[in-house]
Amino acid sequence: MALFKKRTVGKPGEWYYCLEHKKVEEGPECPAKNRFGPYTSREEASHAMETARDRNLEWETDPRWHDAAGKDKTPDE
């Protein structure tokens, strides 16, 4: 068993958005499972949730991923 936790060290100028604490961090302060990033600026990291929302909407409405032929198929086909 390790005595010390292995921490990911960020590079100077890397910004993250912590999903647990809902705040911007310079360098990874929280575990990777709880953050978005890295971003190149504090401003970009502060808009992480809007960026994710926009990308999700883009994906959900992308016809290449939701074709009509794929919806009619059963798992056994």
C-alpha cells in the first residue's frame, strides 16, 4: 500500500473547472473524475459548463449520429 497519494501535477497556466466544488482552479487540485480541463485561460475554464452544454446539444442534433436506419434495428440484427 502506498504511503502517499500520487498527485497529478499541472503545468503553469493550465486551468480546470471542478465539478464538485463548482469553481475554477489553476492546476489540478481535485481528482480527474471531478474536473474538466485543462483550459488555456481562467476565462475559458469559467465557461466549462456552457461549453459542455453546447457540445452535448451539437452531438444530440448531429444527423451523422442519429440516422433513421439505426433506430429501426433490433440488437440481434
